[in-house]
Amino acid sequence: MSMLTPPGMGGKYRIKGDKYPRMRPRRRRGRLVLAATTSVVALGVLGWGTLQLVDVFTGGGKKASAAGPKADCSTRVSASAAAAKLPKPAQITVNVYNATPRSGLAKDTADELKKRGFKIGDVGNAAKEFDKKVKGAGILLGPVSSLNTSLPVLGTQLTGAERRTEASRKGADVDLIIGTAFTSLTKRADADKALAALGKPVPTPTSSKKNC
């Protein structure tokens, strides 16, 4: 008779078998949630790492350009700046006229410009419309086509000179008309620096990066 059979019950209510009710401890939900969270994080990290490796070996899914990387739109030089090729001093013919009462200024100035590489045309006194009427250091006068070509180059030699153009003027020559405030041409070292800077246009941004 089993030890679990109540006394006096005989074998009628004998408990048979070797299985008994067991009290199992309740599972802790906290551990299950932590385990599930850890698994999700591990899978996420693994997937991210896989994508990074794919990008490394495939170039991020972007096709490489045969000509190399495209230039940044923000650093492109504008079309007008690229198209405007400034002439060298040797390609510019300058007429030097004296509009002051001081004698010899036209010749001395012309000689100095020649030393700096410019071609010299006419040298003499200014016309009546300018004679003793130029209050500043001087006037640089030329055809319309010289406004962004010859005049800026000549302007590096005389800081503060006024620039003018004449629509009816023909030819490519430009005039340097010496005014009453003139003392001398810009120092050659400073003029050379200004001339070098003039040949390096500052990059300007394009209107939109969509057109790159």
C-alpha cells in the first residue's frame, strides 16, 4: 500500500503511478521581455552591419562616373566669368593724354606703361572737352567692348581712375587721360598683384544644384 493511501481506506483508493502534482514557480515576464528585446536589437545590429558592408563593396548603389566625381555646383565659375578672357598688357594699346597744366606728364606716364608691357599709341595733350576738366586721378576711356576687358587691366595701373566707354568709338585702343589729382601710376608691385588677382575670377554659385 502506498504511503499516500489514507489509513482505513484499504486498496480501494490507492494512489497508483509515479506522477504527482508538482508546484512550478511562475515564470517571470520581465525575463521574457528582456530576452525578446535583446533578440530584436541583435537582429537590428546584424542587419545594419550587413547593409554597411554591401554599401562598401557596391559603392552605395550609385554608379561611378567615368569622368570622376561631379564638381560641386557651389564652386563652379559662372559662364560669364569663364568666357571673359582678359587681354595681357602687351595686347592693349594705350593713348596717353595730359589734361593738367603740368608739362611732361603724358610722356613720363607713357614711358612707364611701356616698361610694364603695354603698347603705346598717341601721346600728348588732352582734347578740349577734357583739358583741365578732369578733377580725379584720371579717366580710362575706350569702346564698349573694352569695359570688361582692356579697361580693367589698364585700371590696375592707376588706382581710382574713372572708367568710361563710348558707343560710337571704333577700334580697340583705350585712352588714359591724366587728371589734376594725378601724382603717379600705382606702384608696380601693387599693380602686378592687382593684375594677378584680376586673372583669378571668384567662383560663383549656380542657380540650382538640380542642374549639376
